[in-house]
Amino acid sequence: MTPRAADRARYDRATAALDAPLALVDLEAFDANADDLVRRAAGKPVRVASKSVRCRALLERVLGREGFAGVMSFTLAESLWLARAGFEDVLLAYPSADRAGFAELARDPKLAAAVTVMVDDVAQLDLIDAARAGGAEAVRVCLEMDTALSLLGGRVRVGARRSPLRSPAQLAELARSVVRRPGFRLVGLMAYEGHVAGVGDAVAGRPLRSRAVRAMQAAARRELAGRRAAVVGAVRAVAPELEFVNGGGTGSVQHTAAEAAVTEVAAGSGLFVPRLFDDYTSFTGRPAALFAQPVVRRPGVGVVTVLGGGYPASGAAGRDRLPVPYLPEGLRYDPREGPGEVQTPLLGSPADDLRIGDKVWFRHAKAGELCERFESLCLVVGDRVVDTLPTYRGEGRTFL
């Protein structure tokens, strides 16, 4: 029996009394992945990205482990909800235009002490000020710098389009705007190198592309390390009491942690290890989050149909954004249909051994987006379900 077949047998036994669709988290794999992130961070704290988990109890589990500190959130409403629930260090990783949220933040001392918001433009400070509605609490602010690799005199850009601020002078100027402005405290700097942390460099069947990605990422790491150090120096000259410098992501934890200017790294996908994180030379994780769809039809030899399953991930549309049939091994999509909203035909010889009601296990392309489809996660240890936890959706929270 292959390791994957053994996992299938365990998951089927654990959920034998449960009807699919359902989602599970293999706790042993989850905890092993958490340990690996801490190892790769080499002593620097790991801030857990809530977007990649979207389950409050699992966030608490991770933060109870040595080596993790703080949450990186994705909306202001989520940040306030987590802070009200007792999370004491929540960094909002994206700018917000949530005026009602900013009014609540500026009125509440507990929330103002726990939540740090992201800015890369004076206009965002203006929006926060206009939204205060008399709230007198100082708003904690983090600046974000652009990490993209610029080539050929700026004619070629490699990296996500996030902050417009690249140079030490630009970041220092915004830092001065924050420091001079009543009602704000500059406490952090963030630089997320998505083109390094979130792009696989060992894509199966594409050796030339993989070598090109590795060359690009090596150049990007060198360029960013120097520029990030210069930016941190310029911002600290304006705000000497800067509390943290955040960088990295699951795919670049050990590289980012090695930079002296960085005080903490961020990671989240590395806990669940979705399909997009199979293609890395820098680490190997264990798939910890899966979902099951029930077989509802047997249209013919070598074909079964499961209920639903069309859960594409965000990003540029392509096959790599689709969930993948994982267990039993050897199933594939019908190329004329793909995964459907209501039903999904699957092809391959393992289909002939599946009966009506059997489960087919899938891996999502991304991590936390799976939780937008399910209200709960079954926690599996060995071949038993030991607990069931609500996702954000299960708690009635859909932030985006």
C-alpha cells in the first residue's frame, strides 16, 4: 500500500459515519508543517496569515506553539473580530476603505492596541481621519513597500502590483507624514515578496520554466535584500521605535529570515500545504487539508461522477487554479467538462472500484479559500475524527 493509499484508508475510516461533502484537517500533518515553518524561520517569529487558515480555533492552536507570534489578517472587519475575540497582535496586510471599521477602531482602546493597519498612500491616512467620528485612540500603522523586481530600466516588472513605494526616500517621506500626523503611530514595515514566496520553482514537466523561475528568484532575493535593508534604515531614521519588519511567505521563509533587517516572517499556506505549494525546491510539506465529494453516478466504464467540486482558486484563470482529485490515486477530470458547480465526472481506472456513496478526496489549489466552501473542518488524528471546528463561514463570517 502506498503512503497515499494508506492516507485514503485512514480518512475513509475516520469519516465512515459522515456524509460528504466535507472537509478535514489531518492534525499530525498540520502540526508537522507548523514545526517545519518554525525550523525554517531559524529563531525569528512566524506571523500566521489568517487568509490561509480561516478557522479561528486553528489560528489559536498555531499561536499556542513556540515560534509563532501574531496574526496577519486580510480585512479590517476580520481584524476587529479577531481582536474582540482576544487576539492581541493583528496586522492587517492590505489597505482598507472600511470607514465604519476605522470609526470603531479609533473609539476602542482594546482594538486600537491590538490592530495595526496597512498604508502606502497619504490618501489612506486622510480616509482614516475622516472616518474617526470623534474617536481619539491612536491608530497603529504599518507601511508597505513594493518588492517587485524591476528589469531593463523598469520596462519589465516581476512581482505583484501592491504598494507604489519602492525607494528608501519614498518610504521615509510617508513615514514622516505618519509621524507628524496626530492620531497615528508608525509601528511597522512590511514587504511581501510574492514572486519568490508564492511561485513554485520546480514545476513537474516544465524544466526550462523551472530553471527560469529559480534564476529570477535568486536575482530577486539579492536585489530585495539590499533595497529592504536600505528602506528599513531610512524608515528607522524617522521612527526609531519601529516595532517590527515583516517579510516573506511560505515559499521563502528561510531566505527572508536570513536578512538582518527582517524581524519576523509571515506564513500560512505552509500549514495546509495546498496543491500550489507542491512545486518548490526550498521545502516539502505534507498535505493537511482535503475535501471529499461523494460518488453519485457511474456513467460507464472508467467514469464516476461526484457531487459538486467546482471550487476554483483566485488568481489568473488556468488549470493550476483547479482543485485536484487526490485520493484514490489516478483519477483525472474530463477535459471537456472539468470540475463542475453541481457535478464533476472523473476518469481513470480507479473509478471502476468506486461505489455510489464512496468518497473522492481532493486538494484545493490554495489554502484558506477551501474554508469559504465549508462551515466546519473535521480534525483527524490517525483514523479518528477527534473534533469538528467551525470555519469563518461556520461562524457566520464571510469577510470577502
